[in-house]
Amino acid sequence: MSNDNSLVQEYVRREKHDTGDISAEHVQGYRPGYAYRYGPKQQRRKKLSTFNVIIFLFGFAVALVLYIGNIIAVNGLMKEINQLEQEYDKIRNHNEYLRADLNNRTGLEQIGSIAVDQLGLSNPSEPPRWLSIDKEDVEQLQRELDRYNQ
């Protein structure tokens, strides 16, 4: 038994020397009087090198700059979209106004009032009559026109 304890004590002494923070109570399954079989030493955690930290920070900074640039670009595009939508609404409203004005000006009442007031036209007081023209009269008129043009 004392031999087992001395092995544990020797192991603890070596580990304390290597890491500085182990005691016999921390060994898994420690029971006095039993033999222990120890596996390989635990892998120590590697320290981060300064170069790796700088590379990580540089990559993070680049990603952050790209993200912020993307946000600024999207905001600019949204502002442009809003301006174009407002311009589109103005043009559409103006087209509606012009369409209503065109419909107003091409109405029969409007055309009739312009014909009477500005051109002096009026509706006929008597109904239209049919005219009958003989073929001989047309030929005679054609001959007279031909003589006149010569």
C-alpha cells in the first residue's frame, strides 16, 4: 500500500513540477491503497500567437467595413427608389389630369359651343335635300372645265 501511495505521490510531484496546479485529490479515481494506471499527459492548450490574433482582427475589420459599405449602398438605393416613385406619381397624376382635360375638350357639348361661338356655324333650319344630277350635265361641265384650263 505504501508503495502505491508513493507512486501517486511521485506522479503528483512530477505533475506539480510540470503544471504547478495538480494535487493527489484531483487525480480521477484517487483512492489510497490502489494501483493507478495513468494515460498520456493531457494536451496543453496552445496559446494564440500574436500573428493569428492580428490576422483575425484584420479579417473582422474587413468584414465590418464591407458590411457597413453594403448598408450605406442599400440606403442610397432606397433613397433613389423613393425619389423615382415620387416622380412616377407626379407624372401619373399629370397624365390623369391631361386625360380628363382631353375628354372635356372632345365632348360634343364643347365642340358644339366652339362651332357656334368661334366659327359662327349653326344647325340647319330645314332638313337636307337630295340633288339629282344627270350624266349629260356632268359631261358638259367637264368639257367646259377642259376649255377653261387650256
